[in-house]
Amino acid sequence: MRARDARRAAGGAAVLLAACVSNPAPSGWLPPAQVAAREAFGGWIVVDTTRGAGRGSYAGGGAAAVEGELIAVDADTAFVMSGTTLVALPKAAVRDASLFAYDAEWGSLALWSVLGTVSTISNGGYLLLTAPLWIIAGTSATASRSRAPRVELAQQGWAQLRLYARFPQGMPPGLDRKSLLPSPRQMKGRFGSQ
């Protein structure tokens, strides 16, 4: 009986993790919410574009997606630091964009939910009530927390996305764009050495 209960608890844990939003930012790139509010860097954005959307310093004009730090959003252009390249994307060519403002740190909440579900094995017959409660509450809390830092272009629009840019008021006039450097986190993540 206990092996079957353990399998049910493991199944509940799988449901819990499946309900969460995965974060495309390199591991360790996004700071926790408290730190992100004090930093001057933009959030991690994934932009889906139409073919040939890039211009300016964008080398991969035919790419379907661009990801990196959101630098600025102007009237007609979004700027993304992808690796060490500043990518200028015309807004008209953007199909969709998802921005992650901070690390939701939902892994610890998921772990507590899984451990709580597994602990219901000690409840005997009451497990039939307590395990589903742990699964439902843990799944909804973890899923909600994993979605909290996500800002969607289709739902919130460019005005909301620009709040999470390095330059929320737009690209500063007269700024030498070649002088912009990636966030130190970005260099430690996917694009640089660890």
C-alpha cells in the first residue's frame, strides 16, 4: 500500500512541476525580486520576430527569435543586448515577446509542496484527503509564483515591457550604442565563461 501511495505522491509532484512556467534566462542571470528592484539592468526578454526583422547592428537578420537583456523601447524600435551585440528590432516586425523581470525562486516552494505531499503517507487513511489538498494548494501556489515575473507583450503591451528595460524612458539621445556593455550576469551566463 505504501509503494502505491508513494507513486501517487510522485505523480502529484509531476503535476506540480508541469504547471510551472520555465524561465529561459541563463541559470543565475536573473536576480531575486528584492535585488532586481535595485539594479540598473533590464529583464530577460525573448522576442519572436518575422523573417528579416533585424536591422542596424543585428547580424542575424533572418532569425526567428532574439533573446537577451531588454535595453530600451523607443517609439518604433525595441533594443535587446543579445550576447555582446545590441539588436535593434522594429516593433512592427515583432510577433510576440515574453519578458522575465526577476528570478521567482519557485523551486523551494515546489520542494516544500512535494515534501508535504509525500509526508501525507504518515496520515494513514486520511491520506486520501490530505494528499490531494497538498497537491492542489502546492500546485496553485508554485504555478502562481513561477508566473509572477513574466510580462507578456500580447497581454500588457510595450508600455509595460519598457518598465523592465535598462533605459525605461527609451534609448538616451547621443548615447554611443557601441559603448553599451552586457550585464555582468549575462556574461557569466550563456554567452560567457562561467
